[in-house]
Amino acid sequence: MAAKILSQDEIDALLTTVSAGEQEQEEQQYEDDRLRSVIAYDFKHPNRVSKDQIRTLENLHDNLAGHFGSSLSTIMRMIVDIDLVSVDQITYSEFIMSLVTPSCTYTFSAEPLDAVCLVDFNPTLTFAFIDRMFGGNGKILETERELTPIERTVMGRLSQRLYTDLEESWENITKINIEQKSFETNPQFIQIVPPGETVVVISFQIKLFQSTGLLTICYPYVSLEPIISKLSAQNWIDATKKKNLEIDRETNLENLKHVNVEVSANLLDTSIKMRDFLQLKVGDVVPSEKKINLPVDVYINKRKKFLARPGLSGKKRAIQVVEIIENPLEASK
């Protein structure tokens, strides 16, 4: 069978078809890549806090979980476990809809944060706390009612303890001063920000004997806005290191208070012959070239540290420090 030889027109047509096919494939690939890179933006749930800032809030409130867990364990006289569950960005209306009625909800201000914030104790958790505080074992109480005045007083003390631990946890970022504003049993009546405003919701799971409940803290975005630039991982690390250095310094200073040191004052420097030294007795006078108005050297563990003026304190011989030597190592050489 003889091979068919293509004409030049047929060759050009074939090359054109191949080029067109490759171009269509490239265009299809580009279109697929473009569609994959498009992310739908939900205007109802805008992410106004970055992932880095969310991680900083997670670290901050993870510390709070440890502190408040220790505080509750002491108050309840039993082991209380607190775990950080989530840090979410949602609208305020969605957050309010997630709360149970009747509730145990407090609003508080936290200067320098601008807006009012909110903390909510789940009813199951609330009645478990109350049962334990009144001598029970923290059992689960299936009840839906508002708190009595006495029960409100008990929960008020626990909320104050939470505020103290929350202030301590925020110290690595900024110092806040928390002041309670109100108590509410119906979350629908609490309007700290407009319904569509973004809020950051911190959720904790608290385990008390057989009971498990949620503790929720809500920060409106407008409250975090003045310090949002401080909510970075690097700033958190730097602040933690600085705090650790200050704690170490205070610990070292406290430990040094109990260390005994030898303090001696060198009243004169002079040279005498050994024969004269051996013949010294009480009452003899040894002359010195140092003038009486010049300060004497004071040594701490044989290192020159102060200059002082000799004198009397009552009937006792004493020295008055007049100057501190900043570099005792060089002065001792």
C-alpha cells in the first residue's frame, strides 16, 4: 500500500487545527485556575480580625482557662477543668440567638476597650456551681428558672473572680480595668452593639464533677479596635518574655534579701615595721596619712562598693554612706 503524501495546504490546515486545540486547552486550564482562586465573600460574616490576631486571643484566653480553673477548684473544693473550645467571629444577633433563656449574663466595661463586653454562664453550669456552693456535689439540675437573690449573690462573687483572672490574662497585651455594668436573665434585652455588628466570641467548656457547661465571653469588634494592632503573635511573645524577665528579677531580689554578706570599712592604710607591729598594745596610736574629712572605703564581701563617712550612732561606732560605686569589680582592682 503506497503512502499518501500530504500537500502543503493539508499540512498547514493540520498545524492550524493542532494550535487551535492547544489554545483551547490552555484557555480552559486558565479558566479552571481562575475559578479555583475565587473565594466567595460572605458579607453577613466579615472577617475583621486576622488569623494571627485570633491566635493571640486563643493564647490569651487559654491562659485565662488555667487561671480561672485553679480559682474555681479552690472555691468549689474539687477539681474543675476548663478548656478553651473556640474563638469565633459572628454577628451580635447570631450570638444572642445562641444563648439560653433564662440565663446568667453579665455586662462589663474593660477600659481601655471602648465598648461594653458580655459574659454568659450556661444554666446547667450556673446551677451546678450553686449546688456545690451550698454543700452539694455539683449534680446536674434539670430546671429552668431565674436565679433567686441569694443565688445571684453567689454567682456575682464567681463573676468577680473571673474578672480578676481576666485582667491578669490581658496584662501581656494591655492593662484593663474591668467594672461590672449589669446582670440580665433574658439575653434578648441586652443590646451592647447593633445586631449586625461583628463580635468575637470566646467559648469555654467547664467540667464540674458530672456537670458540663459553657462559659462564653463576647467582645464587640469596636471594643478591640483600639488595641487590635497589639494582637499579634510577635507582640504576645515579646510581652511574655518581658513579663518573665520581670518575674525572675523580683524572685532574685526576694531571694537576695535572705543572703548574709560581710560588710567592712577600711578606716586607714598605713605601713609600719614588724617590730613596731609586734609591740602594739591597747591605747597606742597609729598615725595615718588620710585626712579626717575624706571618706573611707566600704567593702561588701571584700569588694569595694561604697564610700562612707565614719562617725557615731548613739554610743555605737558607725559609718554614713555618701557615695555608691557603680562598678565595684573595677574599683577592687
